[in-house]
Amino acid sequence: MDRFTVSSCHSLKIIPLARISRFARFGPRVRMMLLGEAVDAEAVPGSVKTSTTTDAGKIKKKITFERSDVSEAAAALLEMFKALRLVATYVDESGKRRVAGSPDWPLSLDYATEGGVFTVTLQGEDTRPDGFLAE
């Protein structure tokens, strides 16, 4: 049996739908073209957790993470994201770049301040699992 490294999810980036000029899904692969750059979520290392549940053919997705920069500027950014429809990219436990959400099935963001950090939740529904980002 081949061995491979398993780590926690990391490198979470948030993309407002307005920055996506093209989005295409081919089976499990996703290709995206962005206008500008994705926004680094600045997640505390080891805090990014992904989960999915299935209900009546829909996959409910949830990504939670902590952000240590509790400041007015960070709160303003999170407030802006709270009002937008979003897509997220991350590196999964086996080192593959993944995409959560899509223009048709966007994610929403909510956050709270707890224990000196922002606790942030991205969540949404989809009919397909998170895709693999094609380079």
C-alpha cells in the first residue's frame, strides 16, 4: 500500500462572486478565471475544518476557521463578506486544491468574536462535492 501525508486543511482563500469571470465544472474538476486575486482568509494554522452532510440529495457544506486579527479593519472585511455571495478554495488533508461553492451554489459567511479570535463560518448547499481545482 502506498503511503501519503495527511495534514489539516490550510491555505483557505475567499473569492466574492464578482471576482469570478469564468467558472466551469467538468466532473470532479473545476476551472476558474478570476478578476484580481482571491482574498487570504488569514486562518490560524490548524483551525480550518471542513464538514459535509447530505440531506435529500443536497450536500450541506461548512468550513469553519479562526482568525486572530481582532481589529476594526478585519471586522469591516468580514462584514463586507457577510453581505456577499462567496466561493472558497483550500488545500485539503491530502494536499489537493479544492473549491467549495460556485456561482450557482454560493457560500455565505458569518462570524463571531470568541476567546480573542474571530470564529468564522462559511456554509452553503450544493448538489456535488467540493471540486478539485484544475491549474
